[in-house]
Amino acid sequence: MAGTRTENKIYEVGMYCRLSKDDGTDNESASIATQKSILTDYVKKQGWHLAKTYVDDGYSGTNFQRPSFQNMIKDIENGLINCVITKDLSRLGRNYLDCGLYLEVFFPEHNVRYIAVNDGVDTLNKSAMDITPFRNILNEMYAADISVKIKSAYRARFQQGKFMGTTAPYGYVKDPADHNHLLIDDKVAHVVREIFDLALAGNGIAKIRKHINKQHILRPAAYAVEQGSTGYERHFEGNEENRYIWSENSVRGILRSPIYAGNLAGYKRIAANMKSKKRPSKLPEEWEVIPDTHEGIVTQEEFDNVQQLITSRRLPENKGGFENIFAGVIKCADCGYAMRAMSANRRKRPDIIDCVQYTCNNYGRYGNIMCTAHSIEARDLFNAVLIDINRFADMAVSDEKAVRAIEKRLTETDQSKAKALEKEQRKLNKRLAELDRLFSSLYEDKVMERITERNFEMMSGKYQKEQLEIEARLKEVMETLNDSYEKSQGVRDFLSLIRNYQGIKELDATIINALIDKILVSEREKLTDGTVRQEIKIYYKFIGFVGELHITPTKRWTALKPKNCTVCGVEYVPCSAISKYCPECRKKIRKVRGTETKRRSRERNRQACIELSAKNDRLIWTSNPDGNRYLCSVYIRFQSRKRREIPQRGN
């Protein structure tokens, strides 16, 4: 039974406290302080050592991804504590599956004793543990009952037409007299009105976005920050111009929201149950809508017309027959945005892949103020990736020396650096344990009134700051060491996988997704010798980036088959599908046509002058760039400075 010492072992105790929501005080919640007091007294009576106190104030018991709880799990795995105590079983959690996993699997495997003081739960007491699963089920039932009641209350208020959001949507403000009612925000309502008017005029979302961006209007998130909302600043850090750049999603969200027609929309994303954290999005037609809850910026008829227009613009998948096997994998090397497959604006080619190029999506949306095109021909990318996969597959099958060289290059870590990191890790863990003991002693001194509240706050703040710095550094050290340990196994896994693809002639999405994490495409680079090259970086599964590829971008016309010149009969590669002449004949024909065009132009001018001279207009002789003189008739008031008046011929 809890509270009974069954052995003389002195435990290193981790004291865990949790409360679902803050009680509104500036410091920790009153319930947390009560839990600490009860558990501290219990540890003292047992004569054990309090190694560390873990507090999660304001975290639900149904979710075990709590910061302090996860820190406690790490300390258990590192052997810093071997006993965990809580006030009652519900403080550990209210999910009976996860609670059972920790009580019956995790704690026993790590030789950790668990005690819930008020519930009489002790993992060393078998009779007390027999009823523990039922306690866990009851705790979860309590959480589920509370969840149902809260959801019912929210749904009832929603059905009454009350707005329950934290922040009013763009174009509206909360009514000062009733925060569950919306009023039109006159400062930006005209922007919403203009967006709908443009959509009704037949403009697509991309055109509307460009039009709004030209007006330098604050985007919705930036406007919310200006009105005092928090949480949106991350979108503008490092680039203030982002405050005025609307995204297509912002425009689409406004056009799709029934709230602008005076209707309240809700339940757009619903979790499957209390335990699931996934909230899949529903289609707009599946949303729950309460009509006429506030004044609309547009009429219901206008809103319905816009929905019909948006729906009718949906394009079929794989338009033109091109299968984008690199979707979700190919990225811009500079901004990190995905690259879109798009038409290369050329005439018809034999294969659809020769009519497609990839371009940075960031550039496509916002132009060169955000990024550059990074264009790459789909055929070039396909060939480069196919060749690289075959290279590694051949190496994995037949070239053990090259395999060992790659493994050494990827896993080689400076031994002195690794040893230094391990030494630093031990030193940091030791200091962290010392701080935990100091903090525990400091708390006891405060409870026993051996130090003042002011001194306690000053010292605890100092210790907490040092703890955070040490934990952050420990995380960096562990990640560096783990990367080194995992790469060796990753190389073997990758080589075992890629052997299956030796000699492939074609690529498909299945192969790409099985072997590659991402592909980064750089901008084209012009070298000093005048040639152009483009860098591609392929990040493979398990091993990441091995080495960059440098390709010579294919000229667009090379995809056409050779043909014979219609003048001289010589075979040549055409620049376009309608080309008829080889380069040499084309120059000659263009020169002849240019001369003929100039002759006809001079003849027209001469005839015009003759006709005008009959009307007694003054004749002016002028010269063209070739030095040939011809007659040009103009009225005196329109004479140009570049023309020189010459007496009529015969004077």
C-alpha cells in the first residue's frame, strides 16, 4: 500500500504535478502548489531523495505530449530517477491506454516505481495494482464526459448564431456590446467588396490577388496584427514587404467564406474523437451554416454566383496527359518553395514531356521580388535523375570499393570532436542534476521559511535560466552525435534498397517516392566560357545529399526531329515546327525579303509625294539610313528637326 515502506532502498524521486487549466494567477496555479506540498511531505516521510519536480500547468490529461512529462521520461531513460509519484492517478493522465502502457510496460522495463498517493496506487503492491486499470478507465470516462458537455455547450451557442471565434474575420469587428456578434469593419470592408466584384466580373483568384497586391493593401494577417492580435508576427519577420503581399489562399478564403453573406459557418474541421488530434478539412458544401446572423458585406445572390464561378474553373487532373512524377519532391534551392509543372509556351512536340518545364512556385505567384524562375526542362530533370539512380544502383551491385568510399565520406566524423561532445554531454548532465538538487533544496528552504520570497524568486529564476540553456545545448549535442551514429546504418539501408532498381529505363512516381526525399534545383549559371549549366541536388532516403549534379540545360528546339531545307535540301535541326529553311538559306532569304520590303516602302513614299505635290504642297528631300534620297511630303507646320529642307530639283 502507498505510504508503506516495503524495503530500505533510497529512491531518486521525480515528483510530477499537472493541472488542466491555469487558475488565472501570475505564478503557478494554486492546485499545483497544493500538489507540491503534499508530495514533498510524502517524500520526506519516506526518507527518499527528491531529485526533480516536474510541472505541467494548463495541459490536458488526455494528451501525453506535455513538456515536463516528456522531460521526466527522458530523465527516466537516462537513469536520473527511479521513482515517480503523483497526487492521484488522474494527474498522470486521463487516457487509459497510455496510462496502462506507462504503468505496466514503460515503468517496469526501466525499474521505476510509481506511486499515486491519494489513490493508494503503488507498482510494488500487486493487490493495489489489480484495480488500477479500472481507475484509468473511470478517469478517461470523466474526461470524455467533460468533452461532450463542452462540445454540446459550444454547439448550442453556435446554433443560436453566436460567433465563438477568438478573432473576428477580415472585414468584421466584434460588437463592443456583444462579443458574440459581428459588425462590419468600414476600414477594410471595401477590399472584401472589391474582391467579390472582381470575381463576379470573371477574374480568377490569381488575377484578383495581383490586382490587390498592386494597391499595396495590408494582407489579413498583417491587418490583424495592426488591430492588436498576436501570433501572426512570424509571417513578416525579416521582410516587411510581406505585410502587403496577399496569397491566393487569402483571396480564396474570403471568396469561399459564407460569413461575408451574413451567415455564420462552423464545423469546417472536426476531430474523429476526443483522442484523435487530426482534424481533416471538409469541403465548403459540407460546412454547417447558420443564416442571417449578422449584416453581410455582399448579398446572398452575389455569394452564390461567386461559388458557382469558382467551382466551374476546377481543372481536370493531368491536363494535357502529362504525369507529374516529381510532385511534392522537387523544390527551389533558394526559397524552398515547391516547383510547378507548366507549359513551356512552345509549339507542339512529339512527346508531352518536351512541352513541360518546372518553375519556382514562389516566382510564379509573386514575380522576381520574391525569387527567380529556376526553370528546368522536364526532360532534363527526368534524364538527370534516371542516370543518377542507375549510377548508385550499379555501384551498390558491383563496386564495393566505391560503396565503402561513400560510406566513409558520409559517416566520417572527427574522432576528437566526437569525444569532446561526449565529454561535454557528461558534464552538462552532471550540472543539470546539481541544479535539480539545488532547486529542490531551495524550495524546501522557502517552505520552511528559511529564506524570503524575494530571495527565492531571484535564485529560482537564475537556476531556471541556466537549466534552459543547458537543456538546449544538450539537445544540440545529442542531435550531432545521433546523426553520426545513424548515418552508417542509413547507408546500408539505402544501398540495399537501390539494388532493386538496377538497369531501369523509365521513372514513375512510385520509384521517385521510394528512393528520394527531395530534389533542389538551382538557378541557371552562365560560366566565363559562355556555356550555361544548372545544379541539381538529390536528397536520397536514409543518406540525404551525396553530391550535386551539374547539367547543361537543353535548348528548347532540340526536341524536334531533323528535316531537309526546302531550298538547298541540306538536313538541319529546325528551331520551330514551321521552319522550312536551313540557317544559311534563312539568312539569304531574309536579306532578299528585307531589300524587297525597303524597295516597296520607298515606292509608296514616292507615289505619296507625287500625289501631294499636285496639291501644291512643298516637297522635302530626305535621306534614309542607307544614304538613299527620296521625296517626302509634309506640311510645313509638321516639319521635324531631323529633316533638312532642300530646294526642289531643278533649282
